[in-house]
Amino acid sequence: MDATPRWLTSEQQVAWNSFIRMQEKLIGRLSRRVQADSGMSAADYIVLVKLTETSGGRMRLMDLAKLVEWEKSRVSHQVRRMTERGLVAKEECPDDGRGAFIAATHAGYKAIEDAAPVHVEHVRRLFIDALSQEELNMLARISDRVVAHLERQPD
Amino acid sequence: MDATPRWLTSEQQVAWNSFIRMQEKLIGRLSRRVQADSGMSAADYIVLVKLTETSGGRMRLMDLAKLVEWEKSRVSHQVRRMTERGLVAKEECPDDGRGAFIAATHAGYKAIEDAAPVHVEHVRRLFIDALSQEELNMLARISDRVVAHLERQPD
DNA sequence: CATCGATAGTTGATACGTCAACCAGTTCTC
DNA sequence: GAGAACTGGTTGACGTATCAACTATCGATG
């Protein structure tokens, strides 16, 4: 209803553009790299990390969804694809007829053990090495503020 | 070949995790929002912005690709989809038989004019409002450093 | 002018994310 | 104990990103 929208100041625009550009380049490069030399996507990686960090290497699908903050259908699709590639397996859930446990397979453990050092090395080389520890701290603080702000807002 | 990979320090991990989490939440929320209330994706948006900023509202596909820093096949697919929805049109290129001009249509202009204020408002509400101007400046500086670092590295 | 390499752009396969609709069990409530 | 509402999870359609292979044209060089 506002005929004259409030545009951003040029300083605000600069900040937004720089951030977006950085984030696209960084994430794009990292995910292509990890994909290329371990055959795993960022999604595969995080799912296996979360599963293998859990005692027993298995978890309910919805618990996994909450942990990684994805919606259930995204998790369901991801798990199906990973099941087809043998990285995880679905197991029956005795106490809840609807439920499914997702478990990392041997191949899954192997894959994450191989991929983790590679992943870390890329993160270090592409991101950590670009910044001082003070800058990293500032970025963490800023990121946390944005997240807190988002969580305070509806939707 | 390094049997004992150098993991990140806990401070470095915190920074990386915070950043990734922020970036995912922010981008996800913004793109869902913009999609929901203007029917346009971030990709549609940026393509139309770049096209309509150009005098004549038309541009060679490869020039567009360089401008938005996408690979050509991504641009090609995106343009095809936008053509199907009537937002842009392809025009012949007289001086280069291979070439294609991409032009914003009337519907494209209309769409971007409608979407821009909405987009800006979301950026402001989700991101700008979360931070002080000093924080925005710091983030811009940090982002630029990371980009410069990435551009210094091969691939 | 023949050809060879670079450039412009398309296409198809595959993977990923979102949305909405759906099914099946579970829990609440009267 | 019979619904009704809720929760856990799947599915299909669609839009999107990447990669590799391909076509067609351009431009340089012989």
C-alpha cells in the first residue's frame, strides 16, 4: 500500500550485496569441491555427521529433521536417495508403528570418515584462511544476531 | 596422505557453524518469502534486475552470465523457463550468428516493478534490521575479504 | 580458402528443495 | 470405545543447479 517504498541506503546495499556475493561464491565453491572429490553433497555430509555422532548411529527421521532444521519431506527425499546409494538404511520402529529409524550403514561410516578431513581442509582453505581470528569472532557474533532476529520473527 | 588431519579449533568451528546456520536460515527464509508473495524466485529476480538496468533492456546471454557470475548452462535453462512464462524473450543477434539477445518483456518489467519493493522490504526486515550500521560495515568488509581470497585461489 | 581452435548457446541426465496432498498410526476427548 | 485431531512419514509435481556432451558459428593461421 506504500506507493513510495523505502529503498536501502547505499551503505546498506553495499553490505547486502557483499554478503550475498560472498555467500554464493563460497557455498558454491565448497559444495562443488566436496562433491568433486568425495562424491558427497553437503546434504549427504551433514546427515551422515549427525547420524554417526549419535550413539548407535541411528535416529528417528523427525529427530534428524529437527536436528538439521529441515522439513520432513526434505529429509525423507534425502534419506531415500542415500538409501539407494547404500549410505543409510531404514529400520522398523517397534514402539511407534508409523516411525522409521534411519541408520548409517558401514558404507556410510566409511564415506564420512573419508570425506570429513577433505571437507575440513576445504573449509579451512576457502574460508578460515581468509580471515583473522578476530574477524571470525565478529562474523560469528553477527551471524548469531541475525539468527536470533530471525527466530524472533514469525514464520 | 595425512593420516592425522588438522581439525579446526573450537573457535573456528563456532564461527563456521554460526555462519552456515545463519546463511541457510536467512537465504531460505528470504527466497521462500519472495517466492510466496511475488511468485518470483531469486534467480528470476536477479535476471530481471540486470536486464532492466541495462539500456534497451536486452543483453547477450554470455554478458548476462558474466554479470551474475553464473555458468552459461544455468543462464540458458533459466532464460528458457522465464521465456516460457513470458518474462523475457530471445531475439536474434545480427552481428553474431550464434548469439542471442535476451530482452525483458513488458510482463517482465511489470513483474520486477511489482517485486522490487517487496524484495527490499524482506531484506530489510530479515537482515538489515537485525544489525547496526557498524555491523553491516564489518560484515561487508569480511565478505569482501573472503571473496578476494577466493578469487586469488585456483578454481 | 580450408581447417582448426575458441566461443555462444542448447540439451539431457541427475540431484536437490519446496509445496501440497496424502496415508497410517496415535492420542485425546467425550 | 468411537470419532476427531494430531503426528510421522511418503509421494509426486515442479523449479532449480551442475555436469558433460553437443551443435553451430567465428576468427585466426596456413
